[in-house]
Amino acid sequence: MKKILFIGMVLIGIISLSSFITSDDTTGPKPAKSIYDFKIESIDGGKIDFSEYKGKYILIVNTASKCGYTPQYKGLEQLYKDYGDKLVVVGFPSDNFADQEFHDNVEIKSFCEKNYGVTFPLTTSVDVKGAKITPVFDYLTHKSQNGVMDAKISWNFNKFLISPEGKLLEYFDSKVVPESDKITHYFK
């Protein structure tokens, strides 16, 4: 009986060891996630599920209500209206730069609707850099996650363009306006 028990324990040990060796191969890079893996709370209290945008371009922008670039809301809204069959714009309000965003989501939403007629999806206020970075921006700014590039969020209204297949295509800094040919040539 002791011999059978011993043989059984040895077999269990061998099986456990072989599954440990083969279960987690960390020798090669892991494939990048897709933007479609992310969900985030919307400014309306619902969820923005990026998988719902499969087949469309997605323009992700970190926004702020009290910035010199804030008038870009108008261009973002126009893109959303003009190319809505091919493009979704998603704004991520953030107060990471010089206290340029309201601290209340209701106030942010009201400001955007009243001053720029914003109808495209907005998230709740998030961090787009630093220790509390929201997972979407962590993904967008690190090549190790997105498989394409590293990007540094330098100010408000940085833009990330995602392909209809869910992969990062390009990064545009604050100075590139939404109606720029650098962006719109994808949808024409």
C-alpha cells in the first residue's frame, strides 16, 4: 500500500511539474491587446464598451474644458457628425494639466454640450498619465501593450487613432487639429 501511495505521489509531482513548465512561456513577447478589450464608465453613468465600435475608426482624445485647445471640441464634434458611419470620437476629460478641467462630471458634460454641442461619447474624468493612469491610456502610451508605439501625453487634446480592426494607427499631439488632413484622410 505504501508503495502505491508513493508512486501516486511521484506521478502527481511529475504532472504538476510538467504543467508548471509548459503553462506559462515568458520567453517571447505577448501579443498586444486590442482596444476592444476595454470598457470605461461614461460621463452619463453608463459604460463605454469599445468592442461595440468594431469596424469603425476610433479617435480617442484627452480633453479639458479650460484649455487653449478646448475649441478643438468643435472640430471633434464635426468629425463625429461628418464621418459617423466610419468613425467614433471618444473624449476622456482629464485634469492632469494645470487644473484645466472641472472636478464634477455633470459640470464637464454641461460645459461640453452648451458651448460646443458635443454629442460624441465622453468618459468620466480620468488620469491620462501618472500613477493613477486609466487602463486605456496605459495601453495607448506603451508599445509593450499596444504593439505599435510608445507615446507621451504632453498636454490636453492628444489624439490616438485606432483602426477598424482595433489596432493603434497613429498618435497626434495637441497641435494637430481634428479637421487636419493628417487625420481626415483616413475617412475620405
